[in-house]
Amino acid sequence: MAAMAGAVRTAAVRGEQPGEIVPAPVHVAIIMDGNGRWAAARGLPRVAGHRAGAQAVRRAIEAAIRHDVQWLTLYAFSSENWRRPAGEVRDLTGLLRHYLRHEVAELAAQGVRLRFIGELTRFDADIQAELLRAERETAANTRLNLVIALSYGARAEIIDTARRIAAVVQAGRLDPATIDEAVFAAAMATAGIPDPDLILRTSGEQRLSNFLLWQAAYAELMFLDVLWPEFGESHFAAALAEFARRERRFGARPG
Ligand code: IPE
Ligand code: IPE
Ligand code: MG
């Protein structure tokens, strides 16, 4: 019912017939790219772009809530981003620490449930403690499920899953012949999270950069010519409208 109400509201936002049902995505995932270019275009240091990017995160969360999207996944830091210069990694982890300490209470008040995926143990102990606290303190919320991918890499996630399944097989508790997509998905860090229906990437780059490779199998992809710090409600609404125009076939023949 909630999904249907969301679809009706999306149609209203698009200015179409009131009450018209349009397909609304249950899960939107965003590759938030272009902070560095945004800063460079203004003669600012890259960290200013990352700070402005944090404001865009707020707008994206508010837009998801307004459009009744149930799941929002944000790619905030990739496994490969550790390869950036130490100063930039410090700036990014510093911003993450600040965000966790100062924004979680507001997110909790908005009814947001937070979850984190990625190699979280690579962060400093105090950040790991904040991540656990944020998950714990928002665990009962249901308005929006917000998943933040941190030190996340899809290949590492798939390998980690294979390793965990192999250990269960080795212990004699699983017959390899019974491993299917459902068994594999249930062993992943994203178990219980619906696959993304729509993946957006800002900055104009047209690649996934190791994001949700397993889960993206049938996601609609959209590459927006906007730098992440400029992202706002209008981009989110336009992406939902474009999503509603797409025909998803999942390999079957169109009806
Ligand atoms: C996205 O912006 C933020 C992260 C990847 C952490 P970038 O920092 O990648 O910005 P560009 O791509 O260099 O413009
Ligand atoms: C992808 O952006 C990762 C995040 C947005 C967190 P990158 O800027 O790291 O990706 P590449 O290096 O351009 O592929
Ligand atoms: Mg980038």
C-alpha cells in the first residue's frame, strides 16, 4: 500500500492525472560523484567539494522521503578511494566522523533507519563505534531505509560472500549443489535489502566503479550531467519521472 501511495504521489509531482498509478522505484541507489570537479570549477580545495556534497546528501534524503522511496543507498566511499592522497582520505574520514556525530539525531527524528555496508573495520575505532551507534539508535525507524556504502567494493563483497559460503560447506553444513541465487543473496551483506530498481550516477561519468555489481543485475541506470554538490529535489524528481517511462523486461517479452 505504501508503495502504491508513493506511486500516486510521484504522478502528482509530475503534474499528470491525479490518481494515475506510475511505477515507482522501491530502491534508489546513487553514486555521488563530482565533488572534486565542483570545487575545482570554483577554485576551491577538494575538501570544499566534499563539504558541499554532504549538503546534497541531506537534499537527497529529503527527496527520497518526500517521494516515498523506501530504500535509498548512497555510495559515499569506495574500497578504492583509500588510494587517494592521505590528506584527502583524512578530509573524507573527518567529514564522515562529523556527519555521524552531528546528523544522526536529525535523521532519527525524520524516521530514517541507517545501515552501513562495506569494509567498515578499515575505519578508525571511534568511527566504527559511531556507525554501530547510528544503526542501533535508528533500528526501529521505518520511514526511509538509508544504506550508506563506506569503504565499499562490490567485488570484495562478492568474494567475502563466497568465502563465508565455502566455510559453511567445509563445515559440512551445506551441499554445494543447493547453492543458488537465493542462497548467495542471503549470505551477502545486503541480505534482506531489495535489489536497486534505479541507480543514478552524477558527474556525467558512465560507469559503476565497483558499486553493487551483484544487486544491479536489472537496475535501470541513469547518468546525470550534474555534479554531486548541485544535486537536489528537481534531479531526483526528474529521475523518477524518467524511471516511470522506462520499460523493464527482466529478460521476458514485453507484454
Ligand atoms: C565523489 O566526488 C566523492 C568520493 C568519491 C569520495 P569525487 O571526489 O570523486 O569528485 P571528482 O570525481 O574528482 O570530481
Ligand atoms: C565512485 O566515484 C565512488 C563514490 C562515488 C564513492 P569515484 O570518483 O571514486 O570513481 P572513479 O574513480 O571515477 O571510477
Ligand atoms: Mg569521482
